[in-house]
Amino acid sequence: MKLIVIIFITMANIFTKHPKEVGETYFQHLWIALKYSFKLLLLFVIAFIHSIFPFIFKTTTSAKIIEMAEKLKNRK
């Protein structure tokens, strides 16, 4: 029984250590990370389209990445 408790505490720590470091709960961090994932996926599609049609979305991807980097830099 003690071993199960130790394993549970260790696993909980693995999933909560980083979110606590940035001042978030596990689920807050999950939600924010998912939002960034979808934004990056969309930016991938935009950059891919730009690679084929260089006259479309000339600055969209770079501007959004810079904006996202500023927001991430200002996090705790």
C-alpha cells in the first residue's frame, strides 16, 4: 500500500511540477498549451500556403509568432 501511495505522489508531481512553476494548475496549463498547439497548427497551414503562393500571407506567420513569443515571455 505504501508503494502505491509513493508512486501516486511521484506521478502527481510529474504532472504538476511545471504548471506550478509557471503559476498555473494542471488544467489551466493544459488549456493554455492546447490553445498554443492549435494556433501553431494554423500557422503551419498558413506558412505552407505561403510557401506555394509567396504573395499570400506575407507577414502573417512571423507576426503571430513574434506576438506569441511576447506573451510567453511575459508569463510567470
